[in-house]
Amino acid sequence: MIRQRKDRTPQGYLQHLTRLGPILGFALLVIASGCSRESKVEIATREKILIMGNGAEPKALDPHIVSSVGDSNILRALFEGLVAYHPTNDMLHEPGVAERWEANEDFSEWTFYLRKNAKWSNGDPVTAHDFIYSYNRILHPEMAAPYSSMLYFLKNAEEFNKGEIKDFSKVGVKAEGDFTLICKLKGPTPYFPDVVKHTTWLPVHGPTIEKFGNITDPYTEWQKPGNHVSNGAFILTAWRINAYVKVRRNPNYWDGANVKPNGIDFKPIDNVFTEEKAFRNGLLHYTYVLPENLIAKYKEASDPRLRTETYAGSYFYRCNVDQAPTDNVSFRRALAYAIDQETIVEFVTRGGQQPAYGFTPPSKAGYDPPKIIAFDPEKARLHLKEAGYESGSDVPEFTVIINTSEAHKSIAVAIQDMWKKHLGIEKVKIENQEWKVFQQTVHDTNYEVSRAGWIGDYVDPNTFLSMWVSGDSNNNTGWSNAEFDRLMEESGLISDPAQRYATLKEAERILLNDLPILPIYWYTRTYLIHPDVKNWHPLLLDNHPYKYIDLVSEEDKEEVRP
Amino acid sequence: MISGIHQRESEAIEKGSSLGRDSWLRLRKNRLAMTSLWFFVTVVVICFLLPIFSFVPDPNVTFPELQSAPAFSTATSVDGIEVYYLFGSDHLGRDIFSRILYGGRVSLAVGFLATAVSLTIGVAYGALSGYIGGKVDAAMMRIVDILYALPFMIIVIILTTYFGNNLWLLFVCIGAVEWLTMARIVRGQVISLKNQEFVEAARSLGLSQWRIIFRHLIPNTIGPVIVYTTLTVPAVMRLEAILSFLGLGVQPPDASWGSLIKEGADRMASDPGLLVYPAIIFALTLFSLNFLGDGLRDALDPKSSKD
């Protein structure tokens, strides 16, 4: 016992030690911060890995299941369609799996000549049969793909999808040999190469899918890293839920020599504020969005990393037309006219968006959408009376559902208060749902009013209007109008563009008259991008082909200059 | 005469001081605890009474054009409505001061409600377990141990998803999870009390077991119970704040202190006031409850008192 006491460390030493502690800690901190001076982004640039913020967690990595922009961003890296996106202009085409393609004189039959050196990531050749297999899969009624209507351009595709035809060989697509694909369409479609660029037209590897389940099984093991087989410039190497999806160079890609980045990390960050912080701390090359309160700040500083671009998209609310109170046209009109879109654009979203007076965003392509809906509280109150409500307090409670995001919440709260201010509607609830849950709720039409955004799939008003045809897999409102359907059908058979646009405009007028939707604004893309990212050009549809994007450190350049 | 003297004497004898009076006197000497008590009472009164008066604006009325107004400023909206912002306005032009008051109502009410539930369950469970003793006690306490082992946050998140938007029901559930420590404390107290003479006296008078537990034992555990209660209220409020911070608590446009702090934290780069004001008030309230609990512990437990 006594010896032990003697052996104790002398007090003086202890005191030194306590003083030494903070000094040592501080020194360590300095060393540590010195070591991590090279940020994640700088390391990634050196390794030529692009790190992108990508909104919410992807629903799937299967082109036949997804329907959101964020998911298709990942799929564009993994797969390559017949035609690929052009790096600078959405109207131009790049050869993808097809080397060249041609149409008959009225654009209703297209022949694609596939390159012979295109390979899947496991080494199998990509053939015309792979495309037919994929079209069969997405159109199969048992697959219930949310976006199958994108393939309705093909003859008999709609009938097969709805189960009216059981035999897939009647659908207008066939292979001639292994490397020629012929698509017979429902009507003249001069913009068909634009259509086949879309995610839904991407091929999938049949043997891989059937190794892990039936052709129509939607969520199987084949989407896991290691199992996933794709034909694009990159392959899936890692996927951790809510952390990242990592894709790396595909050694079997036919154009591998021209693929500039070595890989891409997609980060699902659904909190816009967190994403901006991550960018500022050197964790991201690119943000998916930018919170509205910071747009002004970046603008003031005229920060070169801030980009604002036109984006062909429409932000709106869907109304369930089969459920009270939104089943009443007058009531929907009252809601639409009571939304002060200009205030929302100017003070709530603050990103230079345009108030949406109709649905299809105006574009330079020649289509001028009807502009009918504009904020008018008087008119809104009249419509409310017409709907049978003396005052807003008689309106039964209904819920607006939004997917979790501060931006959507702010807009919803502002609109909720506008309805209260201008119509006196007190009982509006706002409910937020996680993105995957939200998509399912909307798909099941299990809501009264839901937030929605629609980005054009190709540069043509048809991409905005065809979704409102009765029973379309993206309609999700229950709305159906025979006259609208007829006009859309008719427009598909017209080859003269001016005449076709006139018909589409007439159809849109019906849509805006019945208002299964409440238009809010037309999108702009506002985001931050690191100066190291090269060849990232503004695109109307924002579908960047990743293989052209280069990562060059700005600092290296400066060192070279002197 | 004689009877008169006797009366006076017995008065003097009976005028011992009760536990409550004693502790109150002791608590009054603790300045920190008293300040906390008054602060807390003021916060509660302001939150629950002030919104009745019309000069506090509706917390959910938006004036998007008046966004990010500074504190102590007056602004006029497009419709010509003049608004005075005591603590400034948020990104939709809502009054932060009024949102803090209304948010305080939710946070405080939730704190009290969940604590009341946990108090009821915990005291009854602990007292029964301690009094009956033996195998029943062992079994009841093992159940508590098992519940302790479950990850608390995950249970609450599951409950939130299950009960969806119903905030009140959810906090009844939180109370139903929070009672475990209370049950242990009460059990310990009851075990040490149940063999004392006053219980034996009650038993020999033929009182029923229920009466003994609820009239004689539980009132004697009141000291630790009150202390623990004052510490549970801030714990539950903090939990509500965490849940709101995760987006699981109140639904927009309503607010609680937690959700206000979350919104503020998101926007602190552009409007620091959104974060600072609710955070200060929330922190002060939590501090005051904790100091009060500390003071009560000293006051109610004569053994640990310093004088």
C-alpha cells in the first residue's frame, strides 16, 4: 500500500501534463487541418471523379421503374440509348448505340443501324434484340411501369400495355438481323430521335434481369452493385442508401477512349441548405439546387459559381378530380385564380422563375402556350360561390401533400395563406412525405392536392400535354376529357408543325379550362458549379452527357501560365 | 382557564411546519432557483395568455413582400396593412415574435402533457412493484429493463410514422415511454418506506393495500418525484425539438420551438435572427427548469441540504 503511494507520479509532473494537454490538442488540430487542406473536391478533381448533389435518394436504378429527374441523371451515366444527348444543344443528337438512323418520308417509320462494337459491361454485345426485350419489359402490363406511356409512340404499344393485345410481336418494333432496329410508329413523329434519348427507351440486359427474377419483377437484386450490368460509359460500383451512388468507368464501353471523367459520385441530399453547405465546404462539384435565400447572396457577390439557366419545366399542383372538394371545376378554378403567382416567383422562390399562366412553358421552338390563368381574387371568389360555398369557411378540410423540401414547404405555406386571405379557406393542411412515399401516393391518386413538377423529356409541347390523356401513367389526377384525348390523338397524325401546334394549343386550352392542375411557375435552373468542371453547358432539358465533362483543376492551370 | 392553556400549548405543538412549507422556505433562499421559477412562470403566462390579445399578430399570416424584416421595425404590406415586427420577420414575412409565442404553447403543452402521462404510469407502476415485492417485483422490473434496452429514438420515430400528424397522441406515447426512470425511483423509495412504523400502523389498523399504497406510501415519495418531474419536462421538450428538427414533429405552417430553430438553422446565413431568438428563449426555458429542479432537490431532501 505504502509503496504504491510512493510510486505515484509526482504532482509537479501532473500539473505539467494538464497544461500540456490543451497545447498538444491544439497542435494536433493544426496538423490535422494542415493535412486536410486539400478538400474532397480537390482530391476528386485530381482523380477525375465528379461529385454531384442529386436531390433525393433514387427510387431504383432500373430505367423501367424510375420517373424522376434525379434518378434519370444516374441512369444517363449507366446506360446508353440508341441516340445520345448532345453536350451543348438539346435539339441536336449524338450517335449512341445506333451509328446512324433514317426515317421514311412521313417520319412514321424509323430504322436504327446499331454499331457492332457496343458492349454490355459484362462483355456481351448490345444487339437490337436487347432493345426489343427492354421495350417488351417496360410495356408489359404486369410490370406496371410508371412511365410506360413514353413508348406509346410505337404502333400498338398502348394496346399491349393496356392488355388489349397479348402478343408483343404485334407492337411496332422489330429487328432485322442483330444490328438493325425498325420502329413503326403510330403517326408521323419528326422528333423521334429526341424521344428515344429518354430514360424509358434505354436498354436493359435481359439475362441479368432473369438471373434475379422474372422479366416483370420490378425490385430485384440485379440493381445491386456487382450484379448491375449496363452499357453506358460508367458502371455501378457502390450504392449506399442516403449516402451515395458511385459509378466508375466502364472498361467495355465502345467509346471508352473518349470518356473524360473516371467516375461520378451522386449524393442524395434532399435538404437544400445542407447541400449548399456541402458545396461551400468542398464536398460537392455541383449542387442540384440552391436555396432561395442564398441566390440573392451569390448574385450580390457576382459569384462565378452561380448559374441560372432556362429550364423547360412547369411547377404546379395536381388536384384529385375524383374526391371532394377538388372534384368541382369551379372550386379548382377558385383555387387557381387565388394563387398570386407573381408574389411567389418574386418573394418565395426568388430564382428568376416565370409565373405560369398556363401549363406548357413558352419555348423558342415555335409553340406559344395559351396564357389563361392569372391571379384574380375577384374571379376566384366568384368561382367559389359558383362551387356552392357561400364563404371559404364552408369548404371542408383538405390536405396539400408535398415532398420533403424547404422550398416546397415555403411555397405551400404561402399558397395556403393566399387561399385563406383571398378566399377565406381556413382548413388547409400541409403534409410532407419522403420522396419515395410521395411518388407512390401520387401514383395511387391518394390525395386531394399534391405538389408536382414536370420537366420536358424532349423539346416539343407534346411532352407536356400527352401526360394529361385519360389514363396516362403520369396523369395521376383522375382527369379525363374526351375532347382533349381526341385532339391529342389527332395531333399525333399531323406532320405539318404549325397545324400540329394549333391543335395542341386547342387541347391545352381545354386542360386549362378544366384545371385538374393549378399552375404556379415555369422553372429556371439555379445551381452552383465548381470552376474545375469543364464542358458543362447550359441545356434546356438539363440532360448532360457525362462523358464529355472534364475536370481540370484551376490551380494547375495557374501554375502552368508563368 | 385550564382548557385555554391546553389549547394554546397544543397549538404551539401542532404548528410544526409541513414538508411543503419547509421546502418552500428552503427554496426561497436559493436565488438561482427562484429566478428560474419566476422566469418559467412568466414564459408560461406570456405564451398562453398573450396570444389572446389582438396586438399579437397571427403567426401564420404571410406577407412575402415583407420578408426578412429586421427586429424592431415597422413595414407596410402591398394591401396597406402596417405590421410591427418585434423580432423581425421570416422568409415569408411572418412575425417571428408571434411564432415564438405560439410555438412555445406547443412546446410547453407537449412537455407538460407527456410528463403528466409519464408521472401517472411511472408512480403507479413503481409503487405497486415496490410494495408487492418478491417475484412480482422482479418480473415488473425486468419488463422495465427490457424497455430500457430498446433504442428510444427509433421507437419514437416508429410511433411518429404510425400516428402521422397527430401530435398530441404522439406525445402521450412519448410519455408512455418516458416513465421508466420514474418507476425505478418510486420503487426504491417505496421499498425503503414500506417496512417503517407508519406503514405497519396503517396495516394494523386494517387499511386496504390500495389505501396504504396511494394514501400513505406515494405521498411520502413526493420529494424525488417532484424533482424528477421538473427534469422530465425539459427532457420531453428537448425531444420534441429533436423530432421537429428531424421534420417529424409539428406540421407546417404551425410551429414549435424545435421547428423554429430548425428553420432558423437552415437560414442562418441570411437571417440569423430566425435562429437566435427562438434558440435563446428555448435555452433559457430549459435552463430555468433544470435550475428549478436542482433547487427543489436541495429543498425537498433535508439530508442533502446545506444548512
